[in-house]
Amino acid sequence: MTTVSVALATCNGARHIDEQLRSLAAQQRPPDELVVTDDASTDDTVSRIETFAAVAPFPVRLYRNRERLGYRANFMQAAELCRAEVIAFCDQDDIWEPHKLAACVGPFDNPGVILVYHDALTITADGHPLAVIGQSFERPMEYALGFSQLFRRRLLEAGRLWDRSVDHKEIRRREKMAHDQWFFFLAAIFGSIVRIDRPLVRYRQHDGNSYGWQAPSRLATIASRLWPSLRGRVEQYAALETGAASRATILAQLAPDLTPEDWRLRAERGAQDYHQLAALYRERRRLYGSPSFYDRATAFSKLLDAHGYRAKTDWGLGSRAIFADVCLGIPAGYHLSALRAEPRSRRSRA
């Protein structure tokens, strides 16, 4: 039977940690261990975990950071400390449905499956339901929420290169990938990913979230579809270019040491794909960032020559992008890109 570790990263989570721990104890298929890395909490999070560990129906291993690492490094540390074949990330303030692990472990009977993720139900701080997040992806740079992921521990072998990764969601500062970005990126290269389209976690939203979720307004949804260049496209595509290039470099450095041969070939192909994707983002950044009409037209021409508007599932920009670039980018991309917007907040928190 496939063994499962739960990797729980905590930091001042006393407000909701008891409810999360109870939901772990109530799993129909209990984990084989719970690994907790506490990031120098100053409340009674640790004492609550210790109380739970004394009665938990599975082993609990608690590690305390003397100095705060931040949620990215803390989650990565939690994963590295796990011992089971499959690792499940866990946030400190959610509630797992009793059948979560039972539903998610089954697909790993197929040796080709390397990551499983599921949908989630957002709830208020006091537990009232908000909306279901249905996670389905078609772009190489997308990823599933961390608490929804379970992955094979072999992906930990790439951890030595995590420090060289770049979080493309952080437009105004350089950060390493979050844990969910990192493992979803690797899984998409080296194996099959399975989605369970049922909400298996109640994803709590409250004023203490490091990153949270907010339902977009109808106006914002329409605007994002009709006026994609009105949201700081130059910065966004610069960040995407840097992020894709870093992924290409990481895969190229991983490839020579990988076995079996299939994994080496996947890494080499992935490095090429991300390198080409970075080139598409570079030309689109130019399309919205150059004050010269000639430069913008040249960038568009290069995108056409590279078949850059092919399907997103085929490492392209997608057919909708060509409409925006023709109607907005070429005639006025530079002027429209002067309208800045704050990046959307993300989802994971420690």
C-alpha cells in the first residue's frame, strides 16, 4: 500500500490549528505520519500540536525553526523531512474532508502518476461556504493550490536547484518559487498529473492569510477578457520571461544526472520548451513595451513566424492573444501598458 506523509507548515496558527488537526485525525485513510515544521511561532501553536501528538492515531514529528524562514522555505523543509512514498501538503487553517486522502491516494497505483490535486471549497473565517475553486490548467506556468497537492517523493531529488527558481507571480520583487509552483512544475515535466474534480478541502479565508482568494467581480472578469493589456503587461511578461527562462535552466542542469533515460529526455525536452516560451514572452513584452510602432510590429511578426499564437496546451500564447495584440498591442501597446495594476494575490500561506 502506498504510504503517505502530511507536510504541515505552521506559523502563529493557534486560531485555527485545532480544527485542522482534528480533520487530519478524522481521515478515513489516515496518513502514515504527520510532519510539522513550525516557523518560530510566538503564540501557542506548538503546544497545541504537542497536545495533539500525544493522542494522534499516527506518528507526529514536530520541528521548530529557531529563526523564521518564511512560508516558502518552511514548506520546502517540511517536504524534505517526510519519509513516505507520497507527500501531501497541508496548511494550518483549513479543514480536510474525511475522504480526502482516500480519494487522492488511489491514482498513485498507476506508476506513471506523479502528482494528484483536487478542487476546494472556500469558506469564511467562521466556516461559512463561499465558492468552489475548480482547478483546471492549460498553461505551462500554471499550478494547483499547495494544500490540494500530493506528489511522489522522487520529486524531492530536484530540491538542490530550488534556490535558482523564480516566482513569476512576484512582479515587483525576485523570489524563489513557492512550494506549490515548484512541485507542479516538476510533475508536469516528469509524469502524469491527475485532477480530482471534487472539493476535498475547506479553504479558509481570513485576515491572517499570507495569500488568499477573492472571487473576481463581474466587471473585473469582463475587463480581464476584453482588455488584457490594461493590467501592466510589460511587467507581467518580463516576470513570465524570467520565470520560464529559469525553468529552462533548471531542467537543463538536471538532465545529465537523471535516470531512467526517459526522465533525462523529458528534462531536455522541457528545457527546450521553456526556452522557446521565454522567447515568446520576450517578444510580447516588447510588443507592449516599445514606444516604436516599428518595433511593436516587428515583435508581432516574430510571434507569427514562431507560431506563437498556437494553443496554450502546445506551449503557445493561445488564439485570444492574437486578437488583443492586433487590436491593442500593435497600435497602442506602449501607451496602454502605462496603466499599472497590482498583481493578483496568491493562495498559499504558512
